[in-house]
Amino acid sequence: MVLHKFGEKLYSGLVTTMTSHLKEISNSIEAAQGGLFLDELNRKWAEHNKALQMIRDILMYMDRTFIPNTHKTPVHELGLNLWRDVVIHFHAIQSRLQAILLENVRRERSGEVIDRGLMRSITKMLMDLGPSVYQDDFEKHFLEVSADFYRLESQEFIESCDCGEYLKKAERRLNEEIERVSHYLDTRSEVKITNVVETEMIESHMHRLVQMENSGLINMIVDEKFEDLGRMYCLFRQVSNGLVLIRDVMTSFIRDTGKQLITDPERLKDPVDFVQHLLDLKDKYDKIITSAFRNDKTFQNALNSSFEYFINLNSRSPEFISLFVDDKLRKGLRGVTEEDVELVLDKVMMLFRYLQEKDVFEKYYKQHLAKRLLSGKSVSDDAERSLIVKLKTECGYQFTSKLEGMFTDMKTSQDTMQGFHASHGSDIGDGPMLSVQVLTTGSWPTQPITTCNLPAEILGICEKFRNYYLGTHTGRRLSWQTNMGTADLKATFGKGQKHELNVSTYQMCVLMLFNDADRLSYKEIEQVTEIPTSDLKRCLQSLACVKGKNVLRKEPMSKDIADTDTFLFNDKYTSKFFKVKIGTVAAQRESEPENQETRQRVEEDRKPQIEAAIVRIMKARRVLDHNNIVAEVTKQLQSRFLPNPVVIKKRIESLIEREFLERDKGDRKLYRYLA
């Protein structure tokens, strides 16, 4: 027929025949009752596809030649279009099909079992008829109905469930929808339906969920509910600003609890416990971020900024962190493996990074390190050096050069003492044994030289050492730091009981007075020894008022030392130990006046550093305005401390007075470097 130019007649006849046939089919589908409707539709669709295949084979020549030349719709496509227009879009079938499909979805959501295979066949039919058919006849209505369903359900859940329970239900619903798509919907529907669930169940209620009383985000953090936190993170990550909300609430909570910790006078009584609490807090949040928040860098940054914020609210944080290190390196790390030591030191370094006043930490660390080295109380030289290497890596050579100098002095002192004993061993005989640490003034914490009259027996050997040292080193000066030394004394008490007492140099000076007297008043001891009042009182307190260490007796007996007290040798003293260590009653942390004094010294040390930074900047830039100088100086020095803009201004004025800089004549806010 095509060859004899009857192609048009053949094509139009095909359209007419198929149309009338499909009208009959649509009537039989419409007549199907209740649940048989989908079965009938599916059966007729399968038959239509089979018939279409045969028709295409029979009319293959027309399909390949006449149809392309006349730009008509190919046979198979024509068959699908006619099925769509005559059957699917027949008003009685279209509305009924849509209603049944949506009803099946509703039933499945309610927990009923439906024929998923049949649903799959019907939705595939709609997809085969073209994307727009699936979308317009089913998907659009499916998404609208779903939004209404989840809006109502989420409202019910939020009124009756706690946060953790609600999130479990939301997660289950989300997984059900994903599973539904995989069974009988178009894969492209997954994003759309999950968006609907996330919007209605999460986004619409996220503020209420996070703030929920007794079960919201804060409660999850406090109770360490990692599973619930992880679920919240995963669900909130899918919605706009979900993670921002979690992060903001968490940050606010960390800052508030941190602020309470920092300002709690009870916590601040014990610096070591205070820092340990900080570390435990950091461990807890690190674990939450690692386990629940998938190590999210934005959460880690928020945590770091929160810790930096509240640690620096307490001006004593640098001192407390140094005291914590001191405690660990004195006794806390005894018998601990090398890996655990490194772990503790790394945690300390983490807190150190948060400090804005790193130079204040250095000041205290130097004092504490000096005491550890001089008293030989450090648990491990390797741990000490390891921490210094970490500090050096963090802050540069300048920061640790003096600390390293302290270790050098200790080693040099050992060699010096070997030389002294080799040359003077025979002169000393049965006299007191002396061990001296010679400290370089610049490397060690500056100590005011305090007066203290040493016993005559000690003065002799001290003078021998001075002569030996100055004889082997030229151009040096020695001054005794009696407030930093220790002594071992052999003592005999009543009934011939002997003990070896380990005491400070001050305590030794006091005890040796009792070789020649049984009773001495406070004023007499003060006059003979000339030990500073505060040190003498602490020293006498530890000798007379500490149970088990009271080698002296005090009259009248009380906890504090008064200028009118009298002291006696306690010949009834006993101890089950031969060696008895008598520590000085020392404050663990600085008193307020001492703290102010340290602050003042730090402020003085900062002035030359700020001036040096200003000169470096002006040398490179030649001319610069005030605000830019302040910004550049802050940038250069922030790794050690945050300089105060007022102090920077004063240092600029000082440099102008000393003719390093001058004000620009045209613009008084501009400064010029004078070469």
C-alpha cells in the first residue's frame, strides 16, 4: 500500500482502528470493580504492549519509510500516545487511578501490606507513557498528599514524644519513603519525597526540637547521648540552616558552662583539679564531635573558639595550666607509659594554644620548672624536654631558649661539682657536703637576693666553693640564692632516736640554732637568721605546726605564727621513718599581691617587644597610619600575647620622643620612620 501511494490511508486507518479498540478497552477497565481495577488496567496494558509489538512488525515498511518522510509519529509511540489519551486520560479512569494509587500509599504508611508488584507495574506504565504523565497524573498529587500527611503526623509526634523519640520516628519515616521509591516509584522521586519529609518533620520543628525541655540538644550533650546526637546531625544536615542551628546552640551552651566553670570560686581553689576539669570537658566535646557529628570541621572550629573565649576570661588560666603541668611532672606521671605521658602533654599543649597570654604562661612555667629542676623533683627528664620541644614547635626558638638554658646550667653544675670535689675532697673531711647549682642570671626566673645568715659550719665550705669557682671562671659574680636550696640534717632526739631530716635552707638555719639553745623566741630567731618575715613564718609553721613533722614545739600552741611565740626543741619527736621530709607550708597558687606583681613584670617585659615590632614594621613600610600600625603589631605579637592598643599608642609616643619615628607634618595620624 505504501508503494502504491496509499501510505496515508494505511496510517489514518491504523489510528482510527486503534482508537476505537482502545475505547472499548477503557470501558472494560472502567467497569472493573474495587480492587480489580488495577489488575484489569495492568492486564489490558500488557495485552496492548504485546499487540503494539505485532502491529509494529506488520507495518515495519511504513514505519521505516513513509513515517520518517511525512514526519508522522512512529507506530509504537503512536500506540503509547493513544493509550495515554484514550485510556489513561479518560476522566473516569484518570481520577480513579490517581485515587487508588494514593490510597495504596496511605495504607502502606499505616502499616498495611499492599501489592507492591502491581504498584510497580502501574507506575512503570505511567513512566513509559512519558515523564510528564508520571509527574502530572501521579507524582505531583503524591507529593502534595504526602506533605499534608507528614504535616499532621509531625504535629502529633511533637506533642507526644521527646526529642530523641521524635527523631527516631522521623528517621524511620525517611527510610520508609526511600524504600518505597526503590520498590515502585521513579528513582527521581526520591529527592522530592525526602525533601517533603525533611521539610515537614525536621525543618518545620527544628527550633522546637533543639530547645525541647528535658530532651533537646543540651540534654543530649549533658547526658552524652551519642546515638541521638548522631541522628540529629544526620537529619538536620539535610535541611537549610539545620547544622547552623545545632552549632549555634552548642556553642552558646559550651560558652555558658565554660564561663560558669571559670568564675566558680570553689573550682578555682584547686588549680590542678580546675585544669583537669577543663581537659575532661574538652575530651567530652571532642568525643561528641568525632562520634556524633562525623568530625565536622565547622563544629571543631566552633568548639575551639568557645574554649578560647572562656579560658581567657580568667586571667589566672596561664598560671593554673602551668601548675597542672607542674603537678603532672612532679608526681602525676610516675609509673605511666611513654604514650600516656605524650597524651597528657598533647592535651596541655591544646589548652596552651587557646591562651592569648602565652608570655604569662611562660613566666609561670619558668618558675615552676626552676623549682622542679633545683629540688630534683621532676618525674622524667624526657617528659620535660618533650614539652619544651612542643612549646618550641608552637612558638619558636625565642620562646624556649631560656628554658633550654636552664637544662644546660644543670648539666654544667654537675661537671663543676665533680671538679670541686676532685680538687677539694681532702680539705672537706667530715664537714658538711655541698652540692651547688650555678644558675645563669638571664635564664632563670629572677629572684630578689634575700638576706639569710648561714650557720658558721656551712659558711666555710661555701667560701671554698666561691674561691674555686671564681678561680676557674673569670669575670663572673656569685650570689647565694638561699631561698631556693635544700639540706639534709642528721638529728638526735630523746632516747637516742636518730633521724635524717630533709629541709629547706631556711629550715636548716633555724634548726641549727637549737644545737646551742633549747628555747628561742620568734624575735631571737628572726634577729639571728635575718630570714624575711613571710618566709620565716612559713618555715616555723612547717617545723612546729604540722602533725608528724613537728620537730619543734611552739608556745602557745596554735596554727599560726605570732611575733610573741616561743619555740622549743621537741625531744619527744618520733617517726616510723628514718628519713623525714619536712616541706614548707607553701601556697599552691600565687596570692593576689603576688599575682599583681607577676602581671606587672609581664607588662614591663611586653614594652620592648611592642617597640621592637613597631620599629620592624616602620622600617619595612617607612610611612604608616596609626590604625594600620596597631593592626600589624597585633598580628605580629598575637602568637605570644594580645597587645593592648592603648599600650601600643604609648610605645609609639615613646619612640617619637626617642626619635625613632616622627609625625607627618601634613597628616598628624601618619607616622614616618627616621633612618
